[in-house]
Amino acid sequence: MASSYRNGYRGSSSGSMKVDRPVPSSNLKASSFKSRTSTGSALRRSSPASLTALGDGVPGRVRVAVRLRPRNAEELAADADFADCVELQPELKRLKLRKNNWDSDTYEFDEVLTEFASQKRVYEVVAKPVVESVLDGYNGTVMAYGQTGTGKTFTLGRIGEEDTSDRGIMVRSMEDIFADISLETDSISVSYLQLYMETLQDLLDPANDNIPIVEDPKTGDVSVPGATLVEIRDQQSFVELLRIGEAHRIAANTKLNTESSRSHAILMVHVRRSVMGREDIISSENGDPSHLAKPFKPLVRKSKLVVVDLAGSERVHKSGSEGHMLEEAKSINLSLSALGKCINALAENSAHVPVRDSKLTRLLRDSFGGTARTSLIVTIGPSPRHRGETASTIQFGQRAMKVENMLKIKEEFDYKSLSRRLEVQVDKLIVENERQQKAFEDEVERINVDAQNRISEVERSFTDALEKERLKCQMDYMESVKQLEEKLVLNQQKHDRDGFTDGLCNVQGSRLSVAEINNLLEKETNLRKAAEEEVEHLKSQLGQHSQLEAGGDTEVLKLLKIIEDEAHQKKKLEEEVIILRSQLLQSTFEADQMRRCLERSGPGNAYNGLDSSMSPFRHSQFKDSGNGQKASIATLFEQVGLQKILALLESEDANVRIHAVKVVANLAAEEANQKKIVESGGLTSLLMLLRSFEDETVRRVAAGAIANLAMNEANQELIMLEGGISLLSMTAADAEDPQTLRMVAGAIANLYKLQTKLRSEGGIKALLGIVRCGHPDVLSQVARGIANFAKCESRGSTQGIKSGRSLLIEDGALPWIVQNANNEAAPIRRHIELALCHLAQHEVNAKDMISGGALWELVRISRDCSREDIRSLARRTLNSSPIFKSEMRRLRIEY
């Protein structure tokens, strides 16, 4: 296009026309875009109609619009005496291409846009229906095709900094997308590419100049995983990306256009939206659909908007291209020709579509004949000098209108949302269970108190009655005895006073007194028997009371039995809750770790010295965990309690035991929890698991937890005193699993300050024996342990604590050290290089190192090591050792 047109032209100021959204099926009908933006809901629900469209798809023809560029300054001068070669009839959506002054060909399009059409009118007619489909979950494509200099880049990529009304389709489409989405639940990512001479290049990262195109063998979807993908949050960020991309796009000055694009520009906008999809409706017994339905399930819709600004077709004799520009023109025309062949094949329903003839057709595979909604705008010029190119462009648009696509929504299940919802449900169930348990305990306590009060009341009443009856009987008896004694005394007095002079009468009277006394005694005897019977009756009543009391005790025992059963059930529920929480914690953690691994997808962090890599477990498993992961562990720790978690280590259920040891390992990764774990007996429990269980998972996780505890110097002596070194040595000899060996090697490496004790209990030899595995992660931990031991020996020699040969050399570690000093794996090589430097600092090791070939590796390290601090350490060591200097002079090693 001409320079003046590249800078922009102003159309008429007429208002925009209301255009219905072109949807070929009722399944895709939606409200107007204003109603879409006014809702602002963070979470949408998809209708059943949209879900049914997932299976079969909806047909949708490629929509084509034609736009006429106004005459530029050159054409106004050169073609002043000639009429335009085209005549537009926008109200009929028709275009006439003049053959001569009296004959013309007529073509119909979906839209015909005159030279006075505004950028807003063009966007609403061509791109807005596609943008709405993208927001509904469909893929969409907007593409501009035409001769060079006819306004393709102006239509699509104009930023409109000087005049906002000149904003192109790219800018306006992003404005509508941002107006409709919710940044809390949705996301937008952008890639900007150019296809230059059949090479796909990244406009946001010019160094990435050869991006491969990947096709899914199952679905046929095309992707460019090597392209830069930038997540944007606002319109300003997107405009900045467009500026960067336009600055890197290749353009040249030709006779037809002062800023002719020499590459095809492709803007890819990836939209990810969260929706709520309802499952199938429940049917009643008679076959009629019920008003009940299953709950909504969380879904994620991933759609893609592709905006393609094709390079203009040109004829070499008109554009004047030569040299490298000629090669560019050939490449452009070849790719456009391949696109035209694919359009022809699709329009004619040909069995073979040559999509692999060009990278352009491979990239647009989904746009023509695929699952995307596609709009094509063809741009033409009015000049009769370019009638041939205009006719070719019109024919291309006519063929494209015959292409049918099958539109499909792409949805995925939102596992993270479901996980969060299940976690909330688990919390609610726990609260409800605790509430019911508390109510039950209160009810049992109330019943128990009532029973105790009733028993006490019955006991008091019976005791009082028995005591009253006993006192009454005792008083009656004493009164009877007193009366008998009084009568006896009176009789004796009377007998003494009368004497024996009374004769027979007195004898008879005495006989009568004796008979009366006998009667009184008999009455007293009867009264005593009645009192005894009353006492027996009271005793029987007391026995019945005791039986009632025993019955009350039986009821209490039953209640206690029920309480005991409920306590057992509560314990089982608590174990199940702990398992669910640990499973949820593990799933979230593994998902986050997988995402971080995919995001990093590059080489590991550089070696940060011995002290910075003390614990591979904390670094690889826990340190990179987010605040949400730490909060979940802390919540589990506070709600369940450490003692209950440690008690589950001895559970008979294997799954409970495995989850419990995983939770303890996670807690041990945090330094703040280590003291509590050790004080609560957690170290002893972990060592018992390492000693007694054959399950590989339990041994691996227990060894990792011990390694984390060994990071604390206060725990190292406890590990040694409880036989931890011997257990780790035996595990190193028995285990075959690389991950278990890695954990054991890391634990031994963290105990380096107990080097003498390690050697006496076989720890160093066990560490060297682990190299049989050959796994790089395991060897890295072995190398770290050797570097720790060597550094500890070097420090001891400097302080005068250590003397004699190195324990590593005495245990035969030197050959392996020399063999792996130049290992391909960077972590292994760095640890070994550091170990060699520390061993060489002790003069007594020099002869063994020379005979073992370590001198050559020291020289190499001093020259070629990528770490400046290690190179300097190697140089100082060689310069300070007379034995090494003498040997280097003998071998004529220039240093």
C-alpha cells in the first residue's frame, strides 16, 4: 500500500450500522454484546444447548467481506482521466468489476465496504461475530487478503495512537474481550509471529527465529509450543506488545508500497474461561424428564482467536523487486498460491487438500475446513492499472465463501475448582460431625447426672427410713424391759413384807403373781419376735433397694458402653479425615509441582555452594511450595495434633500408615516443626518404620523425613544414639529403588559432622555402595555427601583437630572421585571438584592423590572450571603444596 495509506486514512463520519451476529444454528444464539458486558459475572453457566453442540458441532460457512481502498496521491495524478475499475453496490452487497466501458462482471459478498467505511464499521461487520464466538468457547479466525498496498495492515493492525477512530481489528477485538471476561477466573495469553520465507519467527523474541509447527496425531490440532506466550491483564499491555511486534516485522520499499510487508503476521490470542456446566437431567419412571437435575460441574473453555495479516501478492514487473526482495516476493507468492489451492480443494469438496505444501496452510488448517469460525476480508484498489490483481483477489474471496467449517466448543473439566469445592465440603462435614459429637456427649452427661441424682435420693430415703425403724424398735424394747424390772422389784418387796405368815392365801397370791409375770414375759417375747420380723422386713426392703441400685448401675454401664463405642467411631472418623486431608494436600502439592516443572522446563539452578544445597528434599519438594501449601500443612497440624498423627504411624491399616508418614515428612521439612516432632517421639517412630517395614513407600518417605531432621545439628546426636546410622547403612545395602536410595544418601550426607562415627558404623562405605544405582539424582547426593565429608576434614586439619590420611581415601573413595570429576551432570561435577580441592589442602593426602591421578584433575579444575571460586581454590591449593609443585615440575606441567 502507499505510504499515505499506511499512515491511515479517514473515512466518513457516518454512524455504525447494527449487524446481527451470523449464527447458522439456533444452538449458538446469544444476546447482544452490550448485554454480555453488563453482566460482569465471575462464573458463567453453559446452557444445555451449548453442551449438545460439543458432540456433533455446528456448520458455519466462511464469511467474506470486500473493502475498497480510496485512491492515493499517485493514483489521483496518474489515473485522473480513467474511471475506477470497480463499482460498489453496498446496499445489495454486490460488486461490479468493469471489463471495459460497456461490460462488467458482477459478484456478491457477505458485506461490501466502500472507501468511506469507518474502522468501527469494518470491525463490527467482519470481526465482532468472530470475537463473540471466541468468548462463547469456539476458535475464531480473522484474515485479510489482497494485493500489496490495498490496506490489509491498516485494517487489521492499526494501533490508532494519533486518532483513536483509526484503531484496527486487533486493538478493537481485545477491547471487547477485556470488557466481557473476569480477570479473577479467566485469563488471556498472546503470541505474535511472522512467517518470513517459510520460516516461522517470534516477533516478541527475535532470537527465536525458527519455531516448529506441531500437529496432534489424534485430533489434528496445530500448535506452536516454541512461541513466546505472554499473559496480559489490561489493554495497555496488549498495545505495547503490538508495538514491539510491529517494530520487528520485516517491511521494504517497493514501487507499489513504501512500507510493503514482506512476511505474513499471525496474532494468536488464547482465552481461558471458567464456566459451570450442568449434567444430564434426571428422568422419572414414566420417561418424562424431571424438574430435578444433577449439580453443576466446573468446566474450563479454551478458545483461540487468530488474526492473520497476509503479505500482499505482487507482480515483479510492477513492484520492481530484485535481488533479495525478489526472493521474498517469490516466497510470498508461493505461500499464497498454496493457500489458494487449499481453498479451491475445499470449495470443490476434493478428497485431497494439500495443506502440507506450505507452513501458512498448516497454520491455517483449523481456519478453513476445520472447527473455527472464520471471517475473511479481501482488500482491493480502484486503479484500472491493477485490474488483473483486483480480479484475482475477488475470485479468491468468491471461492472462500464456498468453504464450510464445523464449529465445536472445546471444554475441559476444572479439577482445581472441584478440589477447592470438595475441601469446603470436607470442612463443613468435620464441623457438623464435631457439633453432633458434642451434642451427643452433652446428652450422655445429662442422663448420667440424672441417674446419679436419682440413685442418691433413693439411697438417702431408704437409709432414713431404716434408721427411724431401728430407733423405734430399740426404744420399745428398752421400755418393755424397764416395765418388767419395775414389776419384779415391786413383787419382791411385797413378798418380803408379808413373809410366810400369810399361809395358804399368800401362797396362792404368790402363785398368781408368778403367773402374771410369766404372762408379761410371754408378751415381751412376742413383741421381740415382732420387732425381729420388722427388722427382717426392713432388710428385705433394703435388699430390693440394693437391686434397684444395681439396675441403675447396669443402665450406667450401658451408657458408658455407648460412650465408648462413640469414642471408637470418632477415632475412626478422625483417621478418615486425616487421610482425606493428606490426600487432598498431596494432590494439590503434586499438581503445583508438575505445573512448576512445566513452567521451568529448563536447566536446574546453578550450584550455590555446599551449604545452599544441604537438603535436596527441602529444595525439590517443599521449599518451592506456595503459601497455600504451607497453610494447608499448618491447618492439618493444628486441627489434628502431632500426637494423633504420630499415633497413626503404628496403625494396622497400611493406607493410614502411609498417609501418616507422608504428613510427618511434610511437617519435618519445616524447621519450626522439627523440635516438636523429636520431643514427641517422632524420630523414634520414623526409625522404627525404617527398621521394621518392608513397604518401599514407607521406607522412602521415612528416610526423607529423617534426612530433613538431620539438617538440624541438635538432632544428629539423637539419630546416632538411637542407631540411625546403622539403620541407614542397612537400608542403603538392601534398597533398590532410586528414590529411596536418594533419600538415604541425602540423610547420610547431612550427618557429615559425625564422620568418625559414620565410618565406624559403615556409613561412608554404605554411601559409596549406593553408586551402584547409577541414577543421576542418587549420584548427585553421593557427591554432595563426599564434598561435605571432605570439607569437614579440611576444616578439622586447619584447626589442628584432624591428622592423618583422609577417611575417604582410606575407605577407597578416591578412584570414584577421580572418575566422576568431569561428569556430564553439572551438580555431580561441582560437588566432586569441591571435594578434590578440600582433600588436596591436607598435605598428607598429596601422595595418594598423585598416585590416583587426582593431580591432573586439579590442574584441569584450576584452568577450566566454570566456577571462579572453585578455580581460585584449586590454584591456591596447588601453589601451597610443595609435593604438588615438585610433581608438576617433574611432569613439566606449565601452570
